[in-house]
Amino acid sequence: MRQIHHPSLAQITLTDIMYALSDPTRLEIVARLAKADRKMTCGEFDLNRPKSSLSHHFKILRAAGLVETMIEGTEHMNTLRLSEIEQKFPGVLSAVLQAIVVN
């Protein structure tokens, strides 16, 4: 079975996180994952984007360490690495998520 690379907590940088969150589509993905508080397939995100575009956004989110993707059968299940990010950068992601809800 193919494994998907995820950076370790030590490899995650604040600049990578902020870059990943600078795109409105990626910000929306992160917000929906946070709100759902569960694993979600890529197909559950109806963002009016081609599948290839969403794949690109998920790749950037994974590379930044924000999202973990696990392959379960034929599905790619995505979860937000909220507790890990909060451990390394306390308050950063929760502040971003709170700002999204307010707007």
C-alpha cells in the first residue's frame, strides 16, 4: 500500500503553515476540517474546484504539516493536525480558525 509523506512535528515551520493558509481554498479546507472534527474524504469538499486543483491544495497542506491524509481502502481520509500544531505553535492555528468564524 502506498504511504503518503507527512512532515514530523520537528520539520513543521511557521512560515510553511502561514504560506499554506494564505490561499482562500486551503483556508476553507482547514476550516471545514476543524468544524467537522472528523476524518473527511477529498470528495466531501464541494469547493467548485477541479479534482486536480483540490489535490494540489491538499498536497500543500500536507507539506506544511497542517493535514494528515490516510489511505483507507480506496479513500483518502484527511484530518487536521490541530493538537500537534497547537503543541508546537500555541494559539496560532486556533487564532486563525477563530478569525475565520468571526468573518
